[in-house]
Amino acid sequence: MLDIKAKKPVSSPERVAWSRPYAWSTIIPAVRRQESIEGVLVGCAIGESIARLSPSKRDRLSRNPVPYDPGKLVPSHRTEGMIVTVQSVLLSQAMSEQFLSCLKKRLGWYQRLQPIAYAKNLVRSVSGASDFIAPFGDDPLVRALALSVLMQGHHDGALGWVQDSTQMSYANRWVTQAGFLVATAAQVAQFHRTPHQTNPSKLLEDLKAATGSKEIEQRLDALLDAQAQGVSVPSVSKILSGRDRWQDHVVDNALLAIYTYVRNPDRIEGGIGELAQLQGDLRGVMSIYASLATIHSGVASIPSLWRDRLSLYPYSSAWIQHCVDRCADWPHGPEDIQATRCLPSHPIGQIIRNLSRGCM
């Protein structure tokens, strides 16, 4: 297990070594771009919602994923963090030097709307009970997913944005590498059904060639061996964590989600079913996997029953679609996004929701 703690950002972080295996400047068709942006938002919400179900419901889901009705699916902080990321890109008019400032302000504003969650987190922090990876929407991996789909087609790509935003939470090269892993995997998912399509089965190999971290490379070697032998997701989870219960670990969340995507790129219910067999906190890994699978195949690939059960209150499906439409032309037409403002965020609805749910 890589020992990673949240730290204050360093004043002048060094750039993390990463060889880009694919060209970020590649322009994908507008339809695929819109599908990807919608997919990353809805996929994250579906994955996080299913991960928050009770163990008994997850067990039934793992045994029979498609027909099973999980009841209302309610996402939480990671989905909100992804929406905050998209809103911050719009608010900054897609200027990288303004993005971090906007993101900090939006996250701070969102976090103040969670008094119960804040109180519970404070008690756990004082008692030393645990270190949260994604408190109050601050998960660098879901940010990396959102930035990947928004920056695809930009000549500089998403990686600079990913590293700079990751430094807000962790001054740690492994976490930055994890962000690069999921951003690059999302890039491959976006290429599906385009002239630039890349076989996901080669993704782990390409990531190993791209990483500048020996620790990450060793983990990818283990995943490549498992892939060659057809090892299941639950078995691979034990290889990564060394435990029977899955721990919400920032790097291993990225690796297991990508391995699940490589095994189940087209069948989100199959990947969710495999992940649902695990015990422990699955909110991070399942959010990343579901986002990748939905970027790959589109929202229509999600079982209709799951889509019907999803509640994004205080947002609506129309609000999400407006958000997608506002981002669809960036970076192909930056003048369009620079003339666009972010959507209202419904703070009253948010605080009602957060007070009713408590710390999730």
C-alpha cells in the first residue's frame, strides 16, 4: 500500500514526468464530444450512487445486475465535485490561470453548505479516525476525468490542468500520476467510435510506457499479468490492496477502476456487478469506472432502470444538458465558451439536501 496523506500544496511544484501516449490535440466529432461530457457527469453520479447502497443491495446487484431495481440512486460529494469542476471551467472562461482560483472559491462555497458533514469530519479528524480522500467534493481523480473530456482537442491537453488542480489537495507525485492515469484512460474512452479509436485492451500497456513512477509501473505490471490471465476484478482488488476489504485509496482507486474498464468497456452493468462484489468503501473506484464506461459508450448504455432511479436534486436532467451544451464547443471554439457563463447552482436546494443527508 502506498502511504499517501493529504498535504498542503507546495509553493512551486515540479512537473511530474509523463509521456503522452496519445495526441491531446486530436479533434473528435462534436457528437462524441457531447456524449463524453454528458457521460462523465452522469456516469460519476450512477457509480457513486450505487456505491452508496447498503451491502445487501450491492450483493443482490452483483449477482443479477441488470434486472435488479436498486431504488432511488442519490449521488454525493464526488458528483458535486465534478459539477463544481465544470462550473469552474465555465466561470474562468477556460483560462488555466483563472481556473484554480475559481475552483477554490466554488469548492469553499460548496463546503460551507454542509454543516453536519463538516462537524462529523471535524470530530473524525481530531480523533485521528481516518484520512478522507475526497472530503466535500475535493477528489482530484474525478476532477481529472472532467478536465480530460473538456480539454480533449486542446493542443496542451488536460495534464497541466490536472497537475495544478491536484496540488490543491495533495503535494504528492503518486496522486498526480493517478490523475494522469484516469485522464489518459478517459481520453481513450472518448476515442471510441471515432476514426482515432484505440483498443482499451492495450491501455494498461500504454499507461505503463507513459508513467514516470516506478511504484505505479510495478502496480501496472501486476495488472498486466492479471489481464493476461483473465483475473476477476475482486481478485485484482486483493492484489492491489493486500486486504479483503477495499480501502478508499487514491492511487488504487484509479488502477482498479481502469482495470475494470479494460475488462468491461462496453457493459457498464458487468463492471458495476464485479465491483459490487467488493466489501468496503467503493465510492471512489466505482465513480471512476462508471464515468469511463459511460464516456466510452454514452449515457444510453446505462440500464434505463438505473437512469430512471437517479436523482440529482437540486439539479435536473435539463440543467445537466444545458451544462453539456455550454461546454461542447470548447476547446474547438474558445470564443464560444469565453462568452458563456456558468449555470446557477441552486444553493438553497443544496443546503436542504445536505442537511437532510448528513455526512455522506
